[in-house]
Amino acid sequence: AGATGVEMAGQIAELAHRALRGEYRRVDSRDARVLLIDASEVVLPSFGDHLSEKALLRLRKLGVEVRLGTKVEELDARSITVRNPDGQLERIESMTKIWAAGVAASPFAAVLAQATGAPTDRAGRIKVLPDCTVPGHSEIYAVGDMMALDGLPGVAQVAIQSGRYVADRIDARLRGTPKDAPFHYHDKGSLATIARFDAVAGVGPIRATGFVAWLLWLVIHLFYLVGFEHRVTTLFHWAVSFAGRGRAERAVTTRQALGHDDVPIPVAAPASQQAPTPKP
């Protein structure tokens, strides 16, 4: 289970077991069941064994049922069928399913692969050479979610760094001073928020969990925002949100209440078209 699945499971569990507890008299939060299903044997494998184990413990403390070594075999509108580690099939009733199994390449990758004869991986990404060029076509580069190179993860930092690398190569070629150094990815660390005031972080030699990791997550995200004004505005909104504990999910719209989206929303008629109010 990667960061997306872990963060989503943690946030939904917090919503179900904490945020909505006491908000609705007819809803018993203990009836909410949140499952995180993954075919791998660990959560957050890229974070290392220590942080992976910590994340697993915190998810279970939140009430998340973590099912590792479990493969999804079939989905339908009302259930999900999985194959457990012992090989047995199990059908789990579920009306709400969130797929967080990673990203696939854009459709253009398939077009490019067919036109150039380049090999692709199971996600449809082009298997590029160390300099991010398409095999047999030194004039064509593939970066970000379109490239597969050395098992690099499909995360933003890979896309940013590979994009800058290729831009520098193209600029150097236009200047008549081509560069031959292969692309080297610098891992700046990994962060994942599990719940309010709870996270896991691995940045350089730093390994942190809980509130300290959550603070580190805030600081790093603020640092990478563009512009001082944007940072101040974001920090203010965060402070208001955390201090006031405001929850937008407490609002239930007419469409949500009736269970479908084709319900017309009543709109008040303009004042000029409204019937006059009878005087007493």
C-alpha cells in the first residue's frame, strides 16, 4: 500500500470513527468498516521497515482493517471479491470502493510506443534509456508518468527532476555543448499523513512519526509553495481549520440525501414572481 492508499484509509477512518461520532443520532460510528487491501506484504514499502511498521500500527489503532497479501479479483456495484493469502476467495459487501493502485501512463504513451516500437511496462510507460530518450530515437524524450526507468516511482519529484534534466539536455544541445550524463534521481524523502496530527516522515537521515512527523509535513509543504503571500494564506487557512475543527463533510446536500444526482434542486423564485404575503 502506497502513500495514497494509506492516507485515504486513515482520513476515512478518522471521518467515520471520530469526526462524525455524535454528529448524527441514527449513525453508529462503530458500524463503519474501513478496509485497506493490498497485494504486497507491507504498507509504505518505500519508507523502510521501521516507518512501515509504525504506519501499520497507527492505521489499525484508527480502526482500519489492513489486509496485506490480498489480491482484488473482481468488483461490482455492491461488493468486492478478494483472494486471501491462503488462496481462498472472499466476497466483501461494499457500496463504496476507492481505487488507489497507482497511476497509468497517458494514452499518448501507447501511441508513441506503437509509432517507435519502444517497449512498455505493465502500466503502459515507455522503457526509456538512462538519458530519458526513447530506444532508437535519440531525438525523442519521455519523462514523468510516461517513462519507466530503474523502477522509479510515479511521484511528482520524479516528474519534476526528469523534466528539468531533459530541459537542460535540450538547452545544451541547442547551444552546441551536449551533455552525456545519465539521469540521476535524488530522493528528497517521503511523507504521509495518516490522520489529524499524525504522520510518518523519512527525510534524509530523519525518521519521525506522530505529531513531529506531521509538523515536518506542514513545514515542507509550506516551503515548496510559490510566493510568500501564498504561504501565509495557506498557513492561515490551516490554522483556522485545525483550531475550529470545521468539517465540510458534515454538510449533506439534497442529492446526497436522496442518493442520486438527477434530483432537481429547488430554487427560490425571484421576488418579482413570488406571491404577495397576505397581511394579518
